[in-house]
Amino acid sequence: MKITIFYLLLVFISLPLLALSVEKKVYIVYFGEHDGKKTLLEIENTHHSYLNSVKESHEDAKSSLLYSYKNSINGFAAKLTPDEASKLSKMKEVVSVIPSHGKYRSQTTRSWDFVGLNDHSWNRAQMGDDLLLNAQYGKNQIIGVVDSGVWPESASFSDVGMDPVPKTWKGICQEGVAFNKSHCNRKIIGARYYVKGFYNVFGAVKPSEDYLSPRDADGHGSHTASTATGRQVPNAAALGGIAIGIASGGAPMARLAVYKACWAMPGKPKSDGNTCMDEDVLAAIDDAIGDGVDILSLSIGFNEHSPLDQDVIAIGSLHAASKNILTVCSAGNGGPSPASLANIAPWVITVAASGIDRQFSSPVLLGNGMKIQGYSISPYAMNQMYPLVYARDVARLGVPQYLATQCQPDTLDPYKVNGKIVLCFIGQGRNVDKGIEVSKAGGVGLILANNQDNGNTIFYDSHFISATGVGYDGAVTILQYIYSTAYPTARIFPVQSVSYTPAPFMAGYSSRGPNHVDAHILKPDITAPGLQILAAWSEASSPTKLPYDRRSTKFNLYSGTSMSCPHVSGVAALLRAVHPNWSISAIKSALMTTASVTDNLNNPIQDYTGNPATPFVFGSGHFQPIKASDPGLVYDISYDDYLHYLCTINPGLLNKVNAKINCPNQLTSPLNLNYPSFVIPNLYGPVTVTRTVTNVFDGQSRYEFSWNLPQGVSILVSPTVLVFDHVGQSFSFTMTIFPANDYSVRNQYVFGWYMWSDGRHLVSSPFAVFLP
């Protein structure tokens, strides 16, 4: 009996402890839109009432709340048990309950010249085609950047000569560590930071790793912000004077609003990237909408394939769209894998990354007089010939050859390496670390060679010794030379900026389609420069972001779709300034339908393999800012159209997101969203696609339809001629796509184009069809 009582007591004592031990994590509880009838306090009280309904006490409910989203997004972020989250998800008013994974990661002298934005020629000015001048350099447009913060002392964020802050601005300058109100100005008109989600998972921000403020300790946020809207800075250059020129954002007179939601990952080098918690990102977007930004730029993404109602960037950007705020996002750096895209909602612009017509040449001169093309951004010069060795031949005793070949740590023998240039192959580990190993062993230079899989893809790294990278073919030639003579020698030439053809070309890391959430929407939408872009940098960081790199620079060369995204954000601000009455979908359409699919040799844009790229890689093509300012026709989409689109992919979702709008009784296909491109995931028989174009050209015009069909597909179009007599006039047309009697192309996607032209404007759109 005593034993029984003992166990009963033990059970009763353990129950509260078990309850406390149930793991709590952050969930975002999303209700859709606000009805506009409640004050901010009433909204927060309502959110508390939902928490009270699932929590044991009012105190627990209050302490569990991280964010109450109140500006446009209706929802809250709170620490919940799985059971509490489940109970909330079953409530009628709740659209979705999203577990926070911390899944978001943060993913220019020549680039603006390359896309023609800085062409201020007399002919262009006379024709009214100078976009920068017409847009007054983006004056009074407000670009909100959600990223890792800003380095406010950078010359890119000077406010000299700028007008007072627009009276419509509702944002704040939030103070914190090493950041006070004086760091905001007429350029940086607002700054906030969001850390509650990060704190819940990782604890307090460590002063040695990041600033608990809007200040950027990483460099990524300053780089993206200045690419979008940085002032024009003469004589800007990366470390060692590389890429010297005028650094500028796309809209240099636009205002910048900073929303820091991305933080250094504790205990890891900055080079591993930041982490951006879902709830922090959503809070940043909600505030940006309330503050009054015109453009939202998010160079962050995720690798998970989440449905739209579980994707906080998709949710936040939909609310931004309801206020006619355009959201521009990076496509992700998951390439070349297919279906690797991030940010695939149809109401955002998804931007891929491509290279421009500039490379940083650093050839290798061999002792036999042969010169091998190499590329580098290493700032260290070499002015004489040195002995040349292959890493495998100078390994420490007992080190496996494959490790030595890649110059892995502690693999090279100082006695054999001292005073020599070492040829290493790319492989495991960071490229910069291979140079460190060569330097540690006494080497004077590094030739970093691609393996056969990498081919002639160019990799740039800011090494600590004289270094250059060569393609696989060049590496083979160097090896043949090394083994052809008893005393091989070489010299690495200093870095020089050189013109490059063909350009643009697609970066191998740029994420690719097809769209993994809705295969009918072709993504990415467009490509822009994202390879070795020069822009502002945090002086609390280093060029490589590695912990042992003590170098500092005001500007840095950086690559990724994170860099291509703000190029489009800046141009979108210019287009908004020139066309203040355009909808955000009109701006998006203008950028897409005027994009180019050919390089500067007038050949199809190449992928990293050297083969022609497809719309699953570059979307509609490489953006052309000047042409986008005068597209002729646009494919316009209203906010209500986006809501009705939700009906086609999830009929039960719309009433929860917006109770004022009901799904039609007869649902159409998602193909009929008036998007400037389309995908037919499976073409078994005839499929009809309807589109509507709106005239935005001031004058009468007559457009004729044309197409470029892929093998295995036929098309029937009606009508094939459209005549417009005034701005704002719209006409619809249908395209019926059906399989041709050609069975040689099966079980693959094929790509085509459809165009409207009046002789002055070419309104071009891609499409993709899977032939089963």
C-alpha cells in the first residue's frame, strides 16, 4: 500500500514537470487581412485572447507572445507547444499556423553601364529615353530593404543635396548598439531591427558577432541596400583598387528604409551566412507596409518547398501588394539543380543572377612563354618568375594524394613548397583556405584549378597571397608543362579589369525552375547582374567574412542572386517615379516583356555550361531598364486577381485571407492569371490560355501577333491583330496550345515565345510546355 501511494505521489509530482518539459517553439498564427475596424491596441488584445484560449494562464499567454502583426498583416508569433498550435489551427478564423524554422538565409561600377542605365548620350536625352533623368534618379521613392542592416557611415548613404524626408513617411529610427538617431538622415530615413525570433532560438546577440541594432556587422545588408539605392561614389574600389570606378545604386536619389531581420549565426563564421527567422522577417515586412515604403527588396530565401500559406515572404508580400507596394526577391543560390527556386509567389518579382561583360583577368605566364588565362580578385602582385610545383608532388609524408591535390589543411611540406607557386585543384573546403595552406607552407603564389566537372566556370576569391583561378583546360596545359621540364617556372600577373564576351551569361549557382508550388507560373521572372558586383560593405566585416581575415574595405565584390535582386529593386523605383499611376504588376510586366534573351554577340544567352539557357534559368530574359520605361503594352493584374488566383490553387484559402471576396462558383485554371508568361505542366490535348494587354503608350498603335514555337507544339491565336487608339485601352486574346504530330520530343519541357509588335515596341513573353 505504501509503495502504491509512493508511485501515485511520484506521478502527481511528475505531471507538472512533464508539462513544463513539452518543447515550445515559435509558431506564426496567420488570420489574413485586418478588417480596418480595430485600433492597434484592440488588435493586440484580440491576439492575446486567442493565446488565452489555449494557455493555462494569462501570464503564460502574455509572456509567450513575440510579435503582434498589426499594420496590414493580421496575425501573431508566439511560443507554443505542438498541441496549442494544433488547437489554434483548427479555429475557423485562422488561415494557417506556420512553424518557424529559421529557414531564411541571406543569399556596382560596371553593372549599370552594362544594362544601359548610365547612357546619358545626347540622342537618348533628345528622345526622352534617359530613364535616370526622367525619374530624377528615383527622387522620393522609398525602398525598404529587409536584410542584415546597414553601415551608415558609407559614402553610399550620404544625404548631401537631398531634400527633406517625405511627409508621407511614418517610420522610425530605432536606436541600439553603435546606432543612434543621428545615423538616420535624409537618405537613410528609417531603421529598425527584429530579434525576438532569433533570441528565442539562439539567445542574446553576442557583441563579438553582431550589433543589437540596425547596424550591419556582416556586409550583406549594406551591399544590397547600396546596389538598390546607393549614392554615386567616385573612385570606389574593392581591396587593392580592383574594379575602381563610380559605385552607384540603381536609384541613387531614392530613400532607404532599413529593416534588420537577419543575424550572424552564433559560433559560426560570417562566411556561412546569416539566419533570418520567419517571425522576424514577417514583422519587418508588416512594419515596412505601415511605414509607407514603395518598393520592398528581400535578398533572402529558403530551400524548403513550402505552400504559399506557409511561406511568410509570400504572405507578407501579398499584403504589400494590397497597398500597391512591389516586392522584389532573389531566386536563390540553389542552382544548377532544377526546381530549386525560392520566392515563387506570382505577386513578387523573382530575380535570377547573371554575369556582365567585365572580368578580372590575372593570367599565368609559364616558363615556356605560354600564357594561360586566369581570373582573380587577389590584390597581391607578383613581378617575377618563381618555381612552379603541383600540390600532389609536394605533400607531407603520409598525406593521401587526393587531399594534397586540393591543398587541404596541413597537407603541404614546407621544405618542398617554400618560395614556390603551387597548382591546387578545387575540391572540399573554401578556396581561400587553400591559399592559406600554400602561404603557411611558405609558398608565394596559388594557381587554383577547376576540376573537370567545373569546366571553365570562373571562381573569384580575395586570397591572402598572389593567386589566380584557371579553367580545367588551362589546368591540363599547366600540368603538361610542369612534367615536361626539370625546372618549371611561372608568374601570376596582377589583376586587370577586361571586357568579356559573351555577356550576359547565367551563373551556375542561380536557382532554376520549374516552380515547385504552382507549376503553371513560370519562375524565375527575370535575370539581372549578380556576379562580382561592387557595392558598399560593412567595415566591421572583411572581404571574405572569415574570422582570421583582419582586412577591411569600404566596398566589396560579392556574388549571388542577393546582388541581382536589388538591381531590379532600384530600377523598379525608377519606373515607379516615371509612371506613378502604374500598378505594381504593370511595372513587373514592363520589366519582363522588354527583357533580352540574347548576349552582346547576338547569340542566345548561355548557361554556365556554355549551352543556351532556358526560361527556367533566366525567366523572361535579362532586364533592360531603358526599354522597360516604354513597354508599349502591359499585362496588368489587380490585387483582387491575385486573390482569385488563390481560389484556383486552394479554394478554401481565399475566404480566410480576405472575407470580403468569395471564390467564383466556377473556378478557372491558374493558367488564366494574367501573367506575362505561362507554363503548361502536361500537354495531353488542346489547352486555351487567355491574356489581356493594356496600352500604356501615348498614341495610336496597331499590334500584330507572332510566335516562336518549340518542336512538338502548335498554336492557334485569336485575334492576331490589336488596334489601340488611347492610353489605358485593353484587349483580350486567346492562345490554344496543342501537341503537334511529332513524337520525337517527349517527356521533357520545351520552350517558346509569343510576341506583340507595333514596329516600335516588342512585347515578348516566354512559355514552357511539358510534353508527356
